Amino acid sequence: MRAMTSPVLARLAAREGICARVLLWVKARERDSGAEACLGLWSGEDHAVFVIGGESRSYFGAGGLISMPPLTSEVGLNVRSHRLVLSPLAPEVSQLIRGYDPRLAPVEIHVASFDPATGALLAEPARVFRGVINTVTVETPPEGGEARVELELLSAAQALTRTLALKKSAETLRLRAPADGFRQYIAVTGAVETVWGEARATRPADS
């Protein structure tokens, strides 16, 4: 069950209206430099800054460019999949899918609750999802159609499905860090005899 702040609970108990907005936060890497870059989008009209967990985050206003079905929550370790639809016409969305590498980029989704009469933020946005971007699909429609970008998000339980490091090859490690030679001899480890605590009686034959 999601925890709600006192101001939000009070308004719900009084059956007063709440204006909810969706906030998307992505931590990706720049394709050129590999440096970490953060990007925030939200379903409000203007750019805004929200304080989340003591950190100030800037979100670009995407208005109705964000479409997301209702999120479902459950107890357990099952990997949940959600889909988020964006418009590729927004320059920030173009930067996310072309300037950054969104594959497996960590994402967070928050919901911000506002007073519909005054527009005041009732409380700090509440996190409703944490996970990674699994796939990005760019749909180019026929003439007269509407283009869209669909993100498939996997919940944080996806991290439990990663393979053990023991199965990684030296080539895989060097894709991440070219100078990483930790597993350069992994292919011959089981074939090399190691003598402990005593001198070898005979020299092994040359191969």
C-alpha cells in the first residue's frame, strides 16, 4: 500500500478535489561522452522545480504529451512491466532517445498533488514507481497519423534477474572498461595445474 502524506489524506477524507500530475525522472548516459545525465518530464504545462528527497529536480513541462495507463502495485519479487507514451515532437524527448542512451537507464515516476483552486502543491511528490527502461519504440505513422515514442519500463525487481558475474567473459568486462583485465585468463583457469605447499617433481611437458 502506498503511503500518503497528511495533506493529501485530509483532502481525500474531506472529498475535496485534487489535481494530480505525473513526473518522470530518467538517469541516462550521453551517447558521445558516456557521462551521466538526468532528464525530468512532467505532465504540467510549464517547466518546474520539485524538491524530492531533499534534492531539487528540474522537470520540463510536457503537458498532454505524456500518456500512462494506471500503475498496478503488488507485494513480491515479480518483475512488473509498464508502458509510457511520449511525443517525439518535444525536443526533450528527442534528446532522451537520441542524445542519451536510454537502454536500462534508471527511472522514477512520482505523482504530484495540487490544489485545483489555487494551484499550490499539497506535499512533496510521492514515488509510485522505480525501475529501468527496457525498450524504446519509435513509431513513424503514415501521412496524417500521429508519431509516438513508447517506453517499456521494468520494475526494480528486474535487477534480481541479472546473471552472476561468474558467467561474464573478459570481453564483456572490456566493453565496460577497456583496461579491465581481471578475467583475461578465465578461459584457461581450470586447465592450469597449481601446486601448493610442495615442489613440483617433474616439469610439465611443453604443449
